[in-house]
Amino acid sequence: MKGTLELYRGNLLDVDCDAVVNAANSSLMGGGGVDGAIHRAAGPELKEACRPLAPCPTGEVRVTEGFGLGDRLIFHTVGPVWRGGNEGEAELLASCYRKCLDALIERELTSIVFPAISTGAYGFPVNEAAGVAVHECRPYAKKHDIKITLSAFDQQNATAIEGALESA
Ligand code: APR
């Protein structure tokens, strides 16, 4: 492995990195969960910066400055809403991870922190989401000298990500 892929238990805003991934919705106008935390920390300028970038399709990423987050960039990605698993949800979630990692590499940045995208309001099953996250991130950590952090805000996600990291 040229790079690293690790679990962090807690608030993703506490992780020192180049890029913080936001679990956004297509409007990019903020919300609850991660989205709410990031917009609160970044301040009102973030909403203005996001406005011209919206709508963001599911599985895609839009990049802004961090404003109140200092020199960290914010990668706004829109995860799939879980609708039972037969509507391409897993591939759309995988796309969120790949597009964010491609954006990191394109900008020659070296560290990124993800939340467990879609496992909150969007209802994606935690274990399957952790498997997607690790499966998509591991090849990038192998190929590039980058630090990828998967953050978990609750024990269920932490256990799921730990399990996925051990089994991969
Ligand atoms: N740090 C790390 N993880 C967090 C944090 C935080 N500060 N806050 C929440 N989480 C975790 C949640 O516990 C969950 O496991 O992030 C995961 C994603 O949850 P949500 O934030 O609800 O995101 P998502 O399920 O993708 O739903 C997105 O919710 O907030 C709205 O505007 C957002 O419409 C969008 C939807």
C-alpha cells in the first residue's frame, strides 16, 4: 500500500486533512447530519458558493473552499436514498467515493475524510455501505500515497467499517 485507509471514530470535522466530504443533497443548500455540521462550521458563505454549483446529481461531487473550515476543501457528494437495493443504490454510492477520490488526485491533494455516506437520513444499510466504502477506497490507497479516513459517528458504523477493513 502506498497510502493508508483508516477508521476514525467521531466528528469528521476533527480530522486534519486536505478535503472533507459532505453528505449533501442535490440542492447543496445544507440540511441535517453531516451537511448541517459542515455548513454550521463553514458559515453562510458556503451556501452562496454552493448555489451556482447546484443541482448536484446523485453519485457526483461538487468542490468548494472550506471558508470557516480553514484551508480544507469541501467535497459535496450526494449519496443515493436507499429504496430496497434494486435501483442501483450500491453503484451510486460507489460513485460518490470514486468521484471524491478522483477529485483529490486531480488536485494533487493527499488526505481526505469521508462520513458514512447515505447511512443516516438516506437509510442505506450500514454493513453494505461500509463494504462499498472500503471496496472503493482500498485500490486508491494502494495506488496513491494518500491518507483516506472513513469516519464513524456511532458504534454501528464503526463496527461495520472495522469489519470491512479486516475482511478486505
Ligand atoms: N461526523 C461524522 N459523521 C457524521 C457526523 C459528523 N459530524 N454527523 C453525522 N454523521 C454520520 C451519521 O451518523 C451517518 O452515519 O454520517 C452518516 C451520514 O448521515 P447523514 O448526515 O444523515 O447523511 P445521509 O444519510 O447521506 O443523508 C443525506 O441528509 O442532512 C441531510 O442534506 C442532507 O438531504 C441530505 C441527507
